[in-house]
Amino acid sequence: MNEITVLPPNVSKAEFARAIAEYRKILGNHNVIVDMERLAPYKKIMVPNPEQQHAPAGALIAESVEQVQAVLAVCSKYRIPVWPISTGKNFGYGTAAPAVPGQMVLDLKRMNKILEFDPVLGTVLLEPGVTYQQLQTYIDERNLPFWIAGPGAGSLVGPVGQSLERGIGYTPYGDHFAHSCGMEVVLASGEVLRTGSGGITNTKAWQSHKYGYGPVLDGLFSQSNFGIVTKLGLWLMPAPATYKPFLVAFANHEDIGKAVEITQQLRLKGVIQNTAVIGHALYALAWFARRADIYTEPGSVTDEWLTNFLKPKRLPVWGVNAALYGSEERVAADWKTVIEAFKDSGGMLLTQEQLGGDPAWEHGKGLMAGRLDMVEYGLYNWRGGGGSAWFAPVMQARGFEALKTMRLGKSILAEYGFDFMGGYMVNPRDMTLVIDLLFDRSNPAELQKAHECFGRLIREFGAQGYGVYRTNIAFMEQVADIYGPVKKIVNQRIKRALDPKGIIAPGKSGIRI
């Protein structure tokens, strides 16, 4: 106990020592972490804030629902808050560290069982520690005819955490939360809630029927701190008979408007079924290159420089990454529609025939087929220094919105010397601009600039009516403010009802008692 650097709020050192002793009786000595060396992975962050503002008091590793219940009983007794994590690999959003310092990280990585798999209905029941790679291996080893829908850098992260944070994948099942069905939640009281039809004795439809009877409660436990999800059902996509990925290359920065307009209509009509990504060249370039090796000018990478860099290499500024799925006949018919839609756009339609073997193409092709790789982790070598913060505003899927938000994002980033790294994820009616703010955390001045820049992005996009759909641990309160006072009040009332002592993840999504 001599190595404690931060205590839970309003808890004395003696009280904390007694709580640690009780945690050890529940979890075993090795699974209660308060020494600095073993706590280091739980303290490491990439977001633009000093580590001490997110320093945990310790970490607890639970292996069962019963242990989670017992831990919460001790937390309630001493009013010690816990910050639940699944795999703790949420890079650019906070990794394993809490939003507010002094919390005990409740690590659920050892709750990693694939509990049920229905090969007829394509449903699976998972614990939170299961990773996408583990699920992929399970499917491959059994030669099951299903695809997963992992995120861009999905091997290390888990589908439970990704779904609860409403993350995005690249297949037709890319809306992860929409394809979840039935969850088990441990409440602060220790009670176990099963949503949907999960509360029925010998339930027969927990992972196949979402709603059950009465109010649908699942959404309350997404991006919230109202309970700890210990099981989650997911729907998996049947492997299609035919899969045809393609890319539409656009040469000019301002082409993003028409690229969005055409893609949105194809999404709305169901021709493109998956989450279409209109990626910016600099984002893809950063997977494989280091900034210092190709750009030596002061400030952020300019549009003019990027155009001059790309043109002799015959590389596009924007690339629409999408795919067609279904029977051979359907894909052939849809392909004709795609050709017709883009024929007068100025974009170049490319497929495996022209792009096969290109590493960026192979990465995108794999993502849209539910395959996993580590390519996008190359982003963190672009500038170096271990700093990353994802900014993800949502807007209507309209061309003028893309142009407006691209210009706004570039102008703010350029003021602070940061690069525009990202793209648009296009759905039938809405789209998300995803920007990774990359910076050098080891440079105090750059860390401060990144913090100021990210705050500016939230404020200025918010003033234009664009809210982000998720954010990192340093800006949860600020983002919650964008959504208005009534929503914050309602969230607080729910929190007080379900967790009156505020022991589960205070500060998560800006929610406190």
C-alpha cells in the first residue's frame, strides 16, 4: 500500500487499505493491483490530457458475475468508484483509464467466454473480455458460414465494448449496437438485469428477439454508467454467395461533395449495403509512412502539397470504399447501377483487377469482408509521440455538409499545426466525419495545443449543430453539454435511481449523481 499515488475521492488511506483487503478476499491477491509497476498499463493514455487527471487508484480483475457483484458490494460499503473496461484497448478514446481520477479500474478481460453460438440463427452470446480475434478464430476453426464486423483496428478490441460504445464496422452489419440483442447487466445494488426476454425462466429467444415486454432498456446501458454489462448477444452476418469490393477514386479535395451525394443515394436504395467509407489520402498514407520522411515544411500538411505529392503517383485525394453483397445475379445487377451512378462524376471506378496487391486496397477489402488486421495501427507512427484523439461529428449525409465540415475541420486543425486525417462513414441518411488528431504526447507544448484544438473542434462544430457520437475520457463533460441541459438532468435522475452512491464510472458520458 506504500505505492499508492492517488486515493478514491473522500476515502481515507485506512479505509482504502481495508477495502483492498476485502477485494483480495474476493479476487485473490494477484487480481488486486495497487503497485505502480503493474498499474502502469491502466494509467497509460493517448488522449490530450495529463495522465494524472485520469490516474486510477488501482485495478481489480474479475472473472465472474459473482465476483463483480461482490466487488460492487465493497465499493458501495466504502463509496469507492469503479471504472469497468472490457479489453482496455480503446485507443484514441481513453484506453483503460477512467474519466475521473481515483477510480478502481474493473478489468473484465478474464471474462472471455463465447457462451453460446447458434449456427442456424447466427446469434452468439459473449462475455466482455472476448476479442474480435478470438471470435474470428472461433468461426474459422469451425468453418462457420458467418462474418464478423470488426472496426478498423479490430484484432485487439472486443465486440461487447465496441457495441456498447456504438462503434462502427464496415460490413452490412456495421452498426454494432443495432446488431446486439439481449444483455446481462449487474446493477450497483448487485442485482442482475437481463434485458429483452432474458428475464424469462428458460428463455428461448434472448438472443433472437430484441424487445421483450414493456420499455426497451438496452439503450440505457450503452455509453452510460448505469450498470456493468457482463454478457451481450450479437447477430452475425451470413457469409454472402458473392462479394464485390470496389473503390471510386476522386482527384480533387472539393470532390467530397459529389462523392457523398452519389454514395448516399446508393446506400439509401440498398445498392451499397455496407458502411461506405470515403477516405482521405493522408489518412491512408499514414498507415505506411512517417510524416518526417515526406513532409518537412512548417505547420500542417496543406492541400496544395498533398495534391502535388499524389498526382505523379496517380493516387486520389478521396476514395469511396464500398462493396456489393448477395447472389451472383444481384451483385451483377447492382454493379451496373454503381457504374451508371458514377459514370459522369469524374471519379475512377476501380476493383480487384486494377488494385489487387496494393496494401491499402487489401486492407479495405478485408475490412468490408469482416477480416481483421493491424494495418491502421501504423497511424501512430505518422507523427510519433503516442498521442491520438478521435473526433467524430455526425451530420446528414449530404454533399454540402461534407464540404462544410471538411473546410471547418481543416481550418481549425491548421491553426494548431495538426493534419486532417480521416474520412466520412456514409449511411443511408446520416454520416460521421471521423478525424484522428495525432500529436506528440511527450512534448508538453504539443500536448497543450492538442487539448486546446480538440476543445475548439467540439465547440465550433457544436455551434454549427454537429454533435459527436462518442468522445474520449478528457472531453465527456464538454460533449454532454452540447446535447443540452435537459438530457443531462434526465441522465442524472436515472443515475441517482440506479446507482444512488455513484460508484459505477462517475463522469462517464458526463453523467454523475
